[in-house]
Amino acid sequence: MLELIIYIPLLFTIPTVFAWKLFEKAGRKGWETIIPFYNLYVFLLIIKKPMWWMILLFFPFLNVFMYMLMLVEMAKCFNKFSLGEQFLSVVVPFIYFPYLGFREDEIYIDPADRKKVKKSFAREWIDAIIFAVVAATIIRTFLLEAYTIPTSSMEKSLLVGDYLFVSKITYGPKVPNTPLSFPFVHHTLPWTESTKSYVEWIKLPFYRFAGFKNVEHNDAVVFNYPTGDTVSTRFQSNVSYYTLVNEYGRKRVWSDKRNFGDIVVRPVDKRENYVKRCIGLPGDTLRIVNRQVYLNGEKAENPDKLQYQYNVVTNGNSINPKVLDKYDITETYRGSMPGEFVFILTDEAKREIEKLPFIKSIEIFNDKPGLWKPEIFPHDSAYKWNRDNFGPLYIPKAGVPINLTVKNLPIYKRLIKTYEGNDLEVVNGQIIINGTKTNTYTPKYNYYWMMGDNRHNSADSRYWGFVPEDHIVGRAEFIWLSLDQNKSLFNGKIRWNRLFSLVN
């Protein structure tokens, strides 16, 4: 919070300086615009607003809205009441305020002496809508945002149809990379397939304000999809662009618009939002042995509702759907033989199913150690890893050098090139970064390892690697609504027991 106390008055001093001549016309000294804290106090005196506004100017993100109101009130002091004039005072005060200041016919009118301007019905509604949009945008950008769970990768902790509120202030909100965008939509305009909802005329670097805490082990975290930097508009992030290129070749993916649509590149803040559990923190060494995660050599704490796939064999009977509902088993598939099924089960559900008299066997799926799966990070045959047996892998920490070799370069290559923007090449077995030969690299970001609780049905860090800190959006806090997509409105559609429950 200290940085906010230091930077906020400095930040508001910049547009206030451009009101130098306006301060003078109001009977104050021009130099008063350049003194942080004091300039805001004088500003409130000029526009005749109560001093408690000063307190609100030091509440993160609410202060932005309050300062915009102050700019509008300053314009009103010079008889500027139209939407266009007030828009100019908020968006380009560094042009508009000097313009008013140097025009001799623009005279300061004390708010107490100002005639009240009667607004039309339409103007009242327009002002109310603008106020609501601005306020909601500030809240959505910096404080709290609603998300929905579209996939089962976090079941049974988070269910398909859960509607979440995600706190952006917990870890500290990010400054948007693309601040100019259509309100309340993510990356694509409504009713279009690929029209961007944002423009990149202004692109801001990564900056995160101070939060209440850092990301911790087992937090449910919302983040921007790391390999969503490039996407096919036909598949979006349902199928990774890099998977498509590996399968069909880059030339076809880029040229076959009928099957792949357009290929678009997205800034970090406009990539798809994912929610997973943070398993590994910066500086951890992670390993998975027969599905069990180990951190720094110690067995990691497992989430309460961890799930895996099981091969379930009955005596030929099917299992009554009421039994599945009783034990909250929602993902089931028929096997290749009669009486054979694939169930996704928690430990508790597995114990209950085993008690049924017609169950012959339940066997967990497990990829054996040494079995290489090409879709598993780092997608290199030198690392014979799979979803159940993986690592060991060091998770990079900002400022801590990583020893590089040609062998481990596939693990850190994307980090160095894509996430941190360096030139990287290997020439005659020598690693060259930004034109300099080296055998170490010091990352500027912290990195995290995210995994779903539904371990055998989750596209997570095992498939695409590290999550950089500039991709972290916020912490999933609580569920405000939960709808079962398989039920009707009058037959259990609303999961009442999940409403307003905390995310664990």
C-alpha cells in the first residue's frame, strides 16, 4: 500500500499541472498545481466540493473515478456542460485545460454563483448510463469480476455451471495492457466471430499494484491462458494453436481459413481466462510420481476433492443413474466391453462404488514412468514424461539465475523468448541470448505451476508449462450462482447448496 500512497498524488499531479492557468483564473497561484497532495486540496476548494472527497482519492481504483469527477467539475466552473466538452476534460485535459486557460473569454464562475442547468430527460439517462459504465468498468478492471466455469477440469471443487466472483485486489490488480476496449466483453465483439473488442493504439507494459497477499499453494487462481498468445478463430483456445501447427503444419493452418479461420495474436490481458489450482510456486522443484505431486522432495498436500479416471467393471449390469447422483458422479463413459465403464471419481466416491455388489473391479488409470507422451510439456523426447509421472522440474523465480544447457533449453525456451521477449538461438551447441553467449538466464518474472483437480481431464501446466506472473488475474473467492446444465428449471437446475459458498 505504501507505493499507492506515494504514486497516486504524483499520478494525479500530471493532469493537474495542465490546469495551471485555470487555477490562476480561479484566484489561486499556478504553482499550486505542482505540489502533490496540496494541489488536490486546492482543486477541491476551487470546485467547491467537500473535503471528504480527499479521503476517497486514496482508495485504490475508486480514486480514478473520483478524479474524473473533479475534472468534469472543473470544466463546469468554466460553463462547459455539454457531453463533448466534459469528455474532452476527462480524456485530454492536457490539451483542453490549457486551451481554456489561454482563452481570454473563458472566465471562472464560482459554483455557488453558477446557474443550474436543467438537463433533458435524454441527457439524464445518458449521464446515468455513462456513470454506470465507468463505475462498472473500474470495478471489473481493478476490483472484482464475474466468471463462469465452462469445463470440468476443476471438478469437484468447481463445477461446470458455477458462476464465480474473482478478486483482482487479492494479489493486486494489473494495469490493462490494452486500456482502449469495448466495455464488458473480453477479446471479441458480440455477434462476431473474430472482430477484436480492443485496439492496440495504446499498449501499456505490465504493472501490478500492491495486493493483500501473494499467490499461495493450493489457491484457486484465474489467469490468462499462457499459450493463448496465438489462436485460430475457428478453435479459439479449445485447441491450442501450437497443437494445430504440430498436427497439420504451419502452412495449412495459416492458409486454410475454411477449417481454421483467421490466425490472430492477442496481448496478455485479452487471452482466454483459465482457472486452476496453484500447485507449484516460484523456486519450487516439482515432481509427479504415480499421480502424487512432490514439492522440493516432500509429498504435496492434495486438494480435498481430487479426481482421477478409473476403469470400472461390473457383472454386466449398468449402474442406476440415481446411484450416480447419490455419489455425485457426473462424468461416465461406456468402455469397449459390456459391463465396462470409465468413471471419474473422488476417493470418497470410489470407496462407495466399491461397496456395490455388482462391481467386479475398479482400477485407476496410470501412465507408467518412462512412457513419453508428446503432448506433455516440454514436448521433447529427451524428457520421457507423462501426465502421471513428470519431472523433476524447477519453477523459475524472479532474479534467481537458471543454469542453461542445450538439454534443458526446451523447458525454458518459451519463457526466455515469448514471455520475456529475448532473442534466443543455439549455434554449434552454444546458447546465445540477445547476441551474447551464456550458460545462465535470470528471469524477470515469477512463474507458477497450475493443475486442475480433475487430474485426468485437465489441460494444465503439464501440457503447456509455466504461468508467468503477468498472466495472473486474481483469486476465485466465492460462487454466487450454480446451474446444472443437465437438469431442468424445476428439477434441480439451481444447485442451492453451492450458492454464496466460498471456493476452497
